[in-house]
Amino acid sequence: MPWLPLNCNAGIGGLMCLSWLLVFHVLSVNPHLLDLHVELIFFPQERHRALVGFALYVLAGLTGWLYSPTLALVIFLALPVFYGITSEGLIENRTVLLRRLDAGRRRRRGRQ
């Protein structure tokens, strides 16, 4: 939305991160809502990812308002890269993800 100032965009992005923080918190305290292959520690760890995203949006908004809109724009452009890199989890990598999926399949076979 080009007509919104940078600090409004930062506020909207920050609220989005806070909504994810709420979802991650609900899933971390209600393990019965999780699929079998999801480890119990995954969503408590993802709360950190939402907090980092929130902090980056706040930093971008304050930077654009107080110092340099160009630098704020660079931070805003770096945010999708951050989310892309951490899309499997903040500390997750593909090997750990495949191991978790395999463990979930084994547990499911054991229940049948």
C-alpha cells in the first residue's frame, strides 16, 4: 500500500507477527492440537521467530521515521528473505525435518 507511511506498514507487519505469536503460543500449550509428526518443542521455538519478526518490523518503522526511510526499506526487503530462510523453523534444517516426518510415520504405524 504505497499511500501508507513506513511506520504504518511496520505497525501492520508487527501486528501480523503478534498474531503468529498468539497462534504459536496456543499450539505450544495445547499439544493435542498437533499432528503426530510435529515435535512438542517445535511451536515453543517458533515463538522466538515471531518475536524476531516483530522486533525487525519495529526496528524498520523507527528507522524510517527517525533516521532514514531508505534504510527502513532495506530492512523491509530483508524480512521476506528472513521468513524464507526460516520457513522450516528458526533452527530447523531439512535433515531434522525428514527425521521428524519419518518418526511420525513410525508412530502412526504403531497405533494402527
